[in-house]
Amino acid sequence: MTRPLDALTVPTPVGDLVVLVDDDGAVVASGFSDLDDVVGRLAPDLAGRGVRRCAESGGVAAAVRAWLAGDLRALDAVAVRQPGGPFLQQAWAAMRRIPPGTTWTYAELAAQAGRPAAVRAAGSACARNLVAPFVPCHRVVRSDGTLGGYFYGLPAKEWLLRHEGATG
């Protein structure tokens, strides 16, 4: 029998960050939302495993707390796993290479993911990201420098960018 996903909740200035971690210690879903919403974004096979609340899972909560305290690279070492085809995987890997305090445009993300003309697909990769902020889609903005969208709302995206030093 497969064990339930670990469910961690870490308070942040923009609300609780809920994190779901699998047996291998990889984050499979996370977000600035409640547990039911985060579980609701999972594929049925993962959601069907259920969750068990815990305070720590393989150092994930400690990494989030370190990131909140100013170690802006602390989330980089946390393993993540989410379903998606080759372009989505490339886009998510590229997002993890965006340095804290930096933003890329959707066009830059598309180019870094190996498909410069796939700007809309880059936007879709941001929208379909299940493991924010571990895959930092908040660091992707429109070509005119405006924020664009963010699943958890623009105030959260603004706070994340300010926290990481990308905006004044």
C-alpha cells in the first residue's frame, strides 16, 4: 500500500504555504492556499493517496523557513516532481534557473526552455506549475515588465518578488 502524502503548512507573510511531499521526499504540490485547494490540483492517482499532516518532511519545511528568513537559494535543493510533457518539464527546469531577485519575460522563458517561439506555451507552463514557489513561476513577467498573472493572486506575486529583491 502506498502511504499518504506528507502535508506541511508553513506560515508566510502572504498566507500559509501548503506543501505536499511524496515518499521520495519530492514536493508534488504546493501553494499559498488551503490544503483542500492544493490537493484538488493533483492528478487523481496522487490525490487518491490521501494526506497526513506533519511538521517536517525531509527538510522541506526547514528549507521554506530558511528561504523566508533570507536564504533565497534554500528552495533550490528541494526535489520537485510534477506531471507534464517535455516542453513543460523544460520550462519548469528553466524557471528553477532564474536567480532570486531576477525576472525573465515569458519570451525569455520560452527561449531558455528551447522553443523561442513558444511564448504562449511558456505562459501555460507558469499557469500549470503545481509546485510554486519551489518552481518560481512568480519570477516570470510580461515583456513590458508588468507582472502578468499568478495563480495565488498578484499581491502574493508582488510580495515574493519584493522578498527576493526583484522589485522595490
